[in-house]
Amino acid sequence: MANGTLLYAQSGGVTAVINATASAVITAARARKVKVLAARNGILGALREELIDTSKEPVSAIRALAHTPGGAFGSCRVKLKSLEADRARYERLLEVLKAHDVRWFLYNGGNDSADTALKVSRLAEEFGYPLTCIGVPKTIDNDLAVTDCCPGFGSAAKYTAVSVRECALDVAAMADTSTKVFVYEAMGRHAGWLAAAAGLAGQRADDAPHIILFPERPFEEATFFAEVKKTVERVGYCVVVASEGIRTADGTFVADAGGGKDAFGHTQLGGVASHLAARVKDTLGYKVHWTLPDYLQRSARHVASKTDLEQAQAVGKAAVEYALKGMNAMMPVIQRMSENPYRWKIVPAKLEDIANHEKTMPANFLRKDGYGITAAARRYLEPLIKGEAPPPYGRDGLPKYVVLKNTAVKKKLPKFEG
Amino acid sequence: MANGTLLYAQSGGVTAVINATASAVITAARARKVKVLAARNGILGALREELIDTSKEPVSAIRALAHTPGGAFGSCRVKLKSLEADRARYERLLEVLKAHDVRWFLYNGGNDSADTALKVSRLAEEFGYPLTCIGVPKTIDNDLAVTDCCPGFGSAAKYTAVSVRECALDVAAMADTSTKVFVYEAMGRHAGWLAAAAGLAGQRADDAPHIILFPERPFEEATFFAEVKKTVERVGYCVVVASEGIRTADGTFVADAGGGKDAFGHTQLGGVASHLAARVKDTLGYKVHWTLPDYLQRSARHVASKTDLEQAQAVGKAAVEYALKGMNAMMPVIQRMSENPYRWKIVPAKLEDIANHEKTMPANFLRKDGYGITAAARRYLEPLIKGEAPPPYGRDGLPKYVVLKNTAVKKKLPKFEG
């Protein structure tokens, strides 16, 4: 049993399994008799001294967290700047940590959070305050360096592959007299990881998706139209998966072409899928449909990947172990041990090797023509969507997701104006 | 054992469970040693004499059909007109049926298909050809008369309620610094059945969805904005579910306001969600996100309702029984026997009571303010999404959906130009 408390905070866009990490953190800490506080709305809660006492939650609630999507304590989109530029906020953070005897700080997020955790650890050192900072990986974007994959990605990838396989069957059935071209918009502003995952939906030649558009390749409309036409003529229909982040050769986001303001100055919300669908309709004359799953793809806990869930829990558990061992400025990451059968383990990595780096998709994951994935991509991606881990359902036919009490810890400091 | 063959055809938009009906039809017919042909692409296949010999499919494939979304033989959007106006096509149909010794015709669809089946039965009678025509219910729109509910609706309803519950947790977690208003677009051009199903996602006051927009009520933008603002101020965020078919008091579809042509004559694909999201952003200044699940909501077999699946199979089985008993121009429909516990049975209904009628949502299902569902709606809807019936998954992490061989039957007639 250790003295002091552990502070856990979630950061950035939530995932289907970030709460599974939280659940594992709390469970592991409880087993070691360590008190866990959680920051409300991520780092903001730490700055505002809005802390949650997780000891008020029964074991059943913490267990249910493991199958509840969203972010149970709230998350936020706030990036602290450099130690110099944001000095006041970093010092406030440290004050709050001290006031609540926080000796272990676990920050669950992506690149930015790794960076923040690293800076907090440096400041604590500077001030001689004994604090162990641990980054805990999470992002559906799968763009963290060092780790083989990111908790949250596998479930979003599974949602994507399953959804594309399902809607393709729908389109195939109707194509003779109805929709011939279907466009699915996948998240991915910088890297096409989720669009690549859609590629898992197809097994044989001419299976959907027929065309995948990656942000890694410049988008050429004429070539795209030709490919769509060829596909419709050969297969009878064409399922397109487009990353939200595709750009033309001059760097313009295709999504922006469909948006902007109309003649009355009203906002037109863009989107790659609606834009491409409209262009295909105008140019090729096919009946089109499109989908924008948006948040559904990162909150679909009902179709989570078991592999992803297990990794999300494993990094949470390891984070507590690393913290209590005083392994400062580290992150538990996933290492792929073998591909067939797929084996992985958790190993420690330095935050400084992760913070502000970005993992891009290997060039050999994209097919030569740029419209599909290679066998190498398939070997990498497939294990990540393996296994099912459905949530329990209630008698009302809906998943039993938990909403925590989130009991506030009494504040000890004056209000912070920052 | 009976002489003659049974022809089965799918019609209109497919669902997550229409193939479960097909599976039940074929299984029931095989048990009675009746040969089943299927029309390729619905009624078009019957007109073109493009028939499929289902006896070439192994038992395992027919079993797998029960958990495969889409339409295994193809469907179509073709509505035959009156017997007078479309005489040539009806006569051709009869010719094809005769040529293949079809004595039982099962047409699996919505209102239009019930009408077509009825007309074919009348023409057969007129020509003295012994044919039993059976309508088999199917539609995610839940708008068929007489039947308590429609196979296909329950699974789309479950998808909707689950998805809304999940994305609401996502929005709730991020609302402090990110998206405050989220708009979910549900299918439903004429009736708000699926939007109503979204209401099941919330249990307590202030649970999402906070606002449901039904086509049954005229859309008033100012009142809507006021409600969104009030909700964000009270709850911190607002989840809106909008039926694609909502209209303003003058009858204009709201979806069309977001579409049309831009200044260059390019198509702008509309949509209720993107339009409402843009208007909320412009008027209230909130950060918005929106989703358009489109075909995903009717093909999501992975989250099908067990009740819906069982009903889809039951109507298929009953259709074969009715057919072999010679119960001409009938449809097996679902009768609700009791609500708590939910009990139902299949009973025969006359096609003439179903064809061209449309079931609308009862007025007492909508809350007085028009933004939510009542307890009566909940009592009706809840049993329909009850129970889970996940498909088997492969080792690749994806549902094992079957693709049939669809072996063509040799043509016997000259080509039809109609």
C-alpha cells in the first residue's frame, strides 16, 4: 500500500474502449489500495480543481465501465503549449496535484496528451515535487508512434469493416434499378487508417469496397470517375470508401469543396462523401447514396473488437504498475510479438519518443493504384478487429451502459482564472 | 408433396432480415418437397424470365441466409401500374409463371408489392390459371396496414436506438470544449417510426435524444432553435434526431433546403441533418456534428433485433403454409396478443386490406410538444427491439455472411421487350 493518490484524466476524442482503460486503471489501483481521483473533462478538470472521487463508485459500476463507450469523466480538446508559453497553467496543475496529494498522474490520450504528461513531469522535477507521470495510449486515429497500434482504433476499424460489408450487400441487391454508387466517409484527417480498415470487408476481387480514397494519395477526380465507371460496368455497382482528409494535388481538402457559404451567406457543411456523391451523380449520371457515420464509428461499443478491448484494459493495468514503480515519463505500449497466431505484449516506452510524433501509414500498405490495401496491410489490420466483446443488453433490448455518480471532491484552492 | 413450383421474389428496399424470411420460405418449402425458384432482382426477374434455382444451394447456405443482410436474390424499385395500364407486363408475368409451372407466388415487400401480388392473383383468375398469390410483409418503414409491425423495422429501430445511445455518450463526454449539438438523421419520408425508435435510447428526463423531429409535425425553425438553446443551457449538450421527411408548415421538405444546385449548376446533395446542423451553427453559434447513417440503418444485421428476426422467419414459414393451402391473395401478418409479457402470433390478412393503404403513427405516440415519444409509443416500440441475434463471426473478426450461387434456370420463352 502506497501513500498519496492517483489522478486519471481522459483527453481528446473518446473511443469505444477508453472507459475500459479507465476501468482497468481503477481496478488495478484498488487492488493496490491506491485512491483514484479522476479529472472532470480531462486536463480542464485538473486546472479547475474539478476532481471526481472514484472510490464512491461501486465495484459493479467500475466493471460496467469496461463495456461503456464515451468518456465517463468527460474529456476535452485542450492542448497546453510549451512550458514557457503556458507556465501559469502548468504551475496551477502542479498546485492542484499537490493540494490533493497526487503522486501519480495518468493521462489517457494521443500525441498531445503524451506531450502534456511529459511536460508536467519535467515541471514537477524542477519544483522537486515527487510525481510519476504516465501516458496511457488512446486514439481511433492509430497515429501514435512506437506502439504497434492504439487502443480505440481496433473497434472503430471493426465498425468500419462490418458496416461497409453490410451496406455493400444492400447496394448489391438494389443496383439493378436503384443506387449504383455508394460513398462511405471514414474518419482520418491525416492518415487513412480507418479507410484502410474498410478494405478488410472485401475478400475476393470485385468485393466491396471497390475504391478506397486515402489522404496519403492526391485525389484526381478524372481518374476516380473512370474507376467508378469501370467498376459499375463490370460489377454492377461501386462502393467507395473515402477518408475525410483526402486532398487534391494542390493540397486543397476535397471536403471543403462541398462546404463553405451559399449565396445567402449560410453555412453549407461540407463532407467528402456528399461532395463525391454529388459529383458522381452530375458527371456519370448514376444514382448515388452516401453515409457519414461520424461519431457512430468511434462510439460503437456494441461492435467492439475483443482484441482492442483487451489491449485497452492491458494498458490501463500496466499504467498503474508503471506508476507505482515510479517509471516516470513512460507510456505502456503494445508490441506485436507474432502475426500468425497474433501475439502481443505491453512494454514501456519513453514519452519523449511518442510526444509530438505521428505514425503514418507505411507506403507498402497501399496498393499501387492507390485505391486499395495490400496483403501487408491486411496482415497488420486483421488481428486488430478480431474477436467480439458485446456489452450486456437489458430486457429493453439496449446495451446496459453505466453512468457514474461522479462525486465531486471538495475544492481546496482558490478559483483559477486561466 | 405437391406438384408445381413456388416462386419467391423480394421487392423494394432491403432490410437486415428479409433474407431470414427467404431462408424460412425455402426451408419450409423444402420440408414439403416443393421446389422453390427465386426471381432475380424482384419482379424484374419474373418479367425477364431471370429465375434462380434455389435447390442448387446447400442447406448450410440457406441456413446462413437467416443471418445475412441485403437481398440475396436482388430486389428492385419497380411498381406495376393498374391491370389496364400495365396489361402487357401482367400478362408476361403470367406467361413466365406458367412456363415454369409456378403454382405459388410469394412476393416479399411493402404496400406496392401487396398490390402487385393482388393484381397478379386477379389476372390469373381471369385467365383460369390456378395460382395462389401470397404477400409477405417487409419494410423498415413500418407502414403496412393491418399488421402490428413489419419485419425489418425492429432491427432498424434497434440500430437507431443503440446508435443514438452510443453517440450521445460521446457527445456528453466532449461537450465542455467541443461539439454541443449533434444531429442524427433517421430514415422515414412519410412517418417518423424510426425517429420514434430513437426515443427508446433515453430513459430519464434529460437523457438523449433531447429533441426528435417527426414528419407528423410541421417543422418550425424558431421554436426548434429555442428548444436546442434551452437544452444546451440545461444539459450541456443537445442530441437531435430528425426524420428525413420533416417539412415546414407550407409542405416544403427541410432536406431540400440544404440541397439543390450551387452557383455553378453543381448538385448539392441535401439532407436534413447537415442542413439543421449548419443552421444551428449559424444561428446559435454552437459547435455541431451530424450523422447520416443512410443504408447502414437498414443493413445492420450485426445488431438485429431477435424479435424482428423471429417474426421475419415466422411470416416466411406461414407464407408457405398459406400458399400450399391455397389461401389466395392473403398475407401472413403479425398480431400483438399481449404487451407485458409481449406475445404475438401470425394470422392471415387479405391483400386487399393492405395494398395501397399506409399505416401512420398514432397521434398519441407523440408528446404534446412534438419533440418526443409518449409512454404509449414506448410500450409499442420496446418489444420490437428486444433480444439480440448476432450473426456468427469468422476468425477474421467479420460476420460470416453468405453469398449464394444463384444458379440461373434455363429460359423457355422469347425475350420480353417491356
